[in-house]
Amino acid sequence: MKFINKTLLFSLFSAVMLSSCGGGAPILSTPIENIDTTPIKEADLTTAEKQNWGHLDLVKDTIPGMSVDKAYAEIIKGKKGQKIIVAVIDSGIDITHEDLDGVLWTNKKEIAGNGKDDDGNGYIDDIHGWNFPGTGYDEQLEYVRLIASGDTSAPRYAEAKAKYDTDYGQALSRKQYYDQVYAKVNDANKVLSAHFKKRSYTAKEVAAIETEDAELKAAIETANLMYSNGMTSLEEGLEQVKGGVEYFTDQVNFNLNKDFKGRKTGDNPNDFNDKSGYGNGNVLPVKKSEAHGTHVAGIIAAERNNGKGANGVANNVEIMSIRAVPNGDEYDKDVAKAIRYAVDNGAKIINGSFGKSFSPHADWVRDAIKYASDKGVVFVHAAGNDGKDVDTAPNFPRR
């Protein structure tokens, strides 16, 4: 499952619902004696630096990037490399994106749209990759599937049950919380819009209001809290809160719903050999909001120096799009088959930005990773961004 950081969002909007209080933990900083003599960036970042900081160099630019621009300008300047295929196993990629449409892997042995498996690889019309979940989008988390199976003798069943009892109550509570925050901010925006008789207004205009009207004063207080937390408008704040509403609504309705059935491919996900070639060749995300795969592909290979958006790290790769990650936990079967598909169709690097803490068929995935390794293919897996120690906490397919 893709991870998103909700801590900042939750903290930000707590201020909307709760009054401030004193105290707080001390601010931690690096001891002076541990700071080296590398020049420190003192001036504000320019727009270009903000957009490209990850490619800059600590010594040359005083910005702790990956030195990508320096590598192109000095280290590999004038050298020719061999083009390689990088498979991105994720939630799908927007292959129509203007920064990606020129760097896509294309299966030249397949004839688009004829409904035939022209190259005999078991996948019909796989022009730019494959979509294993097909039209499926919402899914349960893996440990919820374990509980829903009713197999109390399964390994980690008791652990899954205990986790569910905690997680569902928390998700329901936070959904209600975000619903309340959204309603509060939305009401404030309506009151202020009516006051100004316009949809958009500035923090300065809000600060200039003098009123004894209780409703308007409450709206001003909410707006000021949002401004103090970095929001430039209540409309921006509503979009941020909406993300929290949608996340926890999805958890309650789908991810943590024991009765939900999201699989739409007609296969048995617990039988590796059941129904080969399931899914379809549409590698686009199911929803516009399902942008993680596009984001990852852009970091890797967005067309460089075309004056559009960011530059990708690599300028000599083709991106193979493999959709295996739904809005919930990916199935081990899909991941294992996705890895094997990438290897069999020429990928030399496979990127997997997903993970989960339960994996009933982890052996299928490990076998697929070994298959890739035996073929000289590098598999890169994300460590997650939830701050857990992956040396001790289960995080598949790493464990």
C-alpha cells in the first residue's frame, strides 16, 4: 500500500478544533560540534532551486541534493550510455503526461487494440506494460483479509484481530474528526465569502474586519488559525482537510471493512496458477487522484531540459508501467507476477514503492525477486515513510 503522511495534516487542523495550551517538548537540534564546515545556504531559495533542489550539489550549490546536475555537467558529460528499461510497479502511470509520453517503454512485438496476444507472452495488448488489478481500485488491507477469511488457525490471526480492533476505532474517530473540521472550515469560508461578497479574499482583508457579530467573529478566528498554519486561503485549507476526510472515509468503507470485496479480475488471489493473463493492458491510474505511480515515474525519467516541469534523474531509460497497487493493500500474487512480467519483458531495474505489514504469500514474492536477481535485474523497494524500524517491524516484501 502507498503511504501518505497524515501527522502534519492532523496536527495542523487540531488547532481548528482545540484551543491552544502551554508547554511542549524542547526543540532538538544538531550539536554545534557535529556540524561540519560545508557552506550553509543562507539566502532564500529561488523558484528554480525549490523546483530542482533534489538535483543540486551540497558543495557547489550549498543545497543537499543528489548532485544530479553536477554529474551531467562534469562526470558523465560527453559520454554515451546504454538505454535500459525501468519497470515501475505502482498504482499506474499517466502515460499521456507531456513529461512522460516520450520516455515510455513500448512492446514493439504487440499490435495495439487487436485483442490478440501477438508476442505470445500471455498478455493481450500489453503495449506499455500491464494492469494486474484490472478495473479494481478500492481494496482491503491484507490483515483485514486475514480476519475476513475466518481462519483462526492462520499465523498472526490473533495479532491481526487485535490490530483491527484498535485501527478501526481510531479510523472511525478520525473520520468523524475530519468531517467536523471540514464542516467548520467550510462554514467559515461561506460566512466570509458572504461578508466580502466575493469568493476569494486575503488574510489582510480578514484582519481588517471589525465586527461584533458572533458568527463572523467565529469565522475570522477559524480563518486566522488556518493562516497561522501556512494556508494562504480557506479554499486551500478545505482541499487539505478534504484529503483527510477521503483518507479515513476510505479506511472505514474499504480498507478496514471486513465485508468489502474489491477484487474484480475473476481469479483466485490465493492460487498463483489460477487464470493467467488476468487484468488488462490499460496502465493508466483508475482515478486522477491515484497519482503515485506518475509521480515516481517523473522522478526517475521525466524528460530533461524540455522547459516543462521537473527533470527526471535519468535521460537514457524507458519506463515500463505495471499497475499492481490498488487503494488498499496489493495482493502478493499481483506483485509476484508483476516482477516476473518486468523481467521477462526486458526490464533491468524494477522500482517498487509499496509495502505492507502482512503477507500471506510472501514466498511467491521472494521467489519472484530471486528470479529477477538470477536474470541480473535489480529490484529496488521502498523502506516506507511511516518511521518504523524495518529491521524489526514486518514490512513486506522486505521481510
